[in-house]
Amino acid sequence: MAARVGVVMFPGTNCEHDAVLALRRLGASSDLVWHGDTTVAGFDALVLPGGFAHGDYLRPGALARFSPVMEAVGRFAADGGPVIGICNGFQVLTEAGLLPGALQKNRGLRFVCATVGVRVETSDSVLTAGVPVGTELSIPINHFEGNYTCDADTLARLRGDDRVVLRYVDNPNGSVDGIAGVCNAARNVVGLMPHPERASDPLLGSVDGTVLLRVLMASAEPALRAPATVA
Amino acid sequence: MHYPVLVEVRLRDGIADPQGATIERALPALGLDGVTGMRAGKSFRFDVAADDEASALARATVVADRLLANPVIEESSVTVGQGVSPAGAGSEA
């Protein structure tokens, strides 16, 4: 049975169809989840895609955490379900307290839209399980507020617990320690600034994003997840 | 009673503020030397219904801490009552 991946759409999200398409082409069953929904039943994994949830008003992700669906996302994550946040989705996960740290404005106030090299730093997360450490992937980034930051204690914990999932080969935005992606302590929630769905077809210039999306689908393991609730 | 509140949010010390630094570097071009320590931030004006100023301050502080500022990178200061212009000033005829 194909992994069922829900892609959460907030008002202002704009990468949801790219994510659904990329996942379906890899063999997943993927559908949108509206931010007003109060359940994510029926899904084995969740993606919070890129965009500008709630217009990025106040701060990116700051208002999305109040969307009704986020309570269900939080429960899903607490139960061990794989959740990834891409770009704006990463910002939402930090604001919601599901991941540590924050994404601040890029170094030099520079909006960066480029395909960059990212290095896999751990083989133990729902996005990188089985991918050798040191694997370099070519994946686009497209953000103004992707400069990952956290206090020194948090950084020490992330490094000590092997929770830095991805690092930039050549730091494009000033992120502390070159961090492009991190995971939670249980390793089932991952946030990353690069867009794997935009590196999912030769026509897009890279298929390296499929490496990560395939791991997410494998991590979903439908058999381990609760079946859809029948109303 | 409604108390006027002013919340100012700025980046914590030690967090790079490229916006403030850029503004500061632009000032010499205006012939304005000697301006240092420029930090950019945001301010929020609103009214809080409360029985007294102390409880208005307590409620406004919750608003600031739980939503207006991200404690990972920002800090806030809250001012209530005298000296804060009423919310809506300038938008009402």
C-alpha cells in the first residue's frame, strides 16, 4: 500500500501542488489538508510546504500555529508520525514549538533564490534514514528568512544529539553552523529550508530531492500508523 | 476600563540586525555622523480591557510574550497607560 502523505495548505501557502505532484510521481498517495481541518486521520506522513502562510504577517509562521489543523499536526507528531516542514513549513514548525530555534532574515538582507549544495549530516531521521552521511544533494532554496539561529545551549544539544539533518556546502544565508535542516529529539519531525519537491525531475535541473522524499515515504510505514477513521 | 498599550519588539542583543546596521551605515551619506547602536524593531499599539493598570500590564505582557515577540530571537518592552496615545488615534475622525 502506498504511503499516504498529507500536504497541509494554509492561506498563502504556494508550494502545495508541487509537493503533492512530486510525491505522487514517486508512488505516494498524496492529498491536500486544509488548515481549518481538525484531523489528519488517514495520513501516514505530513508535509508543511513552502509559501507565505497567513501572509507571513507578524513573522513567518507566527500565525499559522493558531490554525486548527496545527493541534492535529502536533498530536500526529507526538504519536511518532513523520512530519516535515519545507521552507515556510520549517518556519511554522519552529513557531509552533515542534522544532527548536528560529529562522531570521538572511545575512545581508539578501533574498536568495538558487540551487545550492546541501550535505546530509545524519542518517537517522524520517527524511534521511539510510542516506550516507556526507551525501551531497543539489536542491533549490528560495527564501528571505532562512537564516537559522538558536542559542548556544540549543546548538550544543543539536550537535551533541546528532540532530543537524542537513548543512549547506556553502552557507548562503548566514545560518548558524551552516544549518539547513534540523530534527526534533524523537527524529520524526524535520524542518529544512531547501525545496526537495523542486528537485524531483530532470527537467527541473536536479532529481536529488527525490532521495529525501523517498525516505519520507518509506518512513511513513502505513502498517504502523493508525488507519483512517471511518465516520 | 480600557488601557492604551505600547509594545516594542526588537532583536535580542547578540542577534545580528542587518537592517539596523544598514540604516546606520547610510547615515553618514546624509552628513549625520556619530549615530551608533542602531537597532530596528517593531511597535504595536492596542487597548486592553482591565480593572486596573497592573492587570492591564499583566495581560499586555502575555500578548507580547506569547505572540508579538519570538523569544528565541526577540525581546519586548511593554508600556501601559500614561504617555501612550489612545489606540485608533489618527484613524478616527
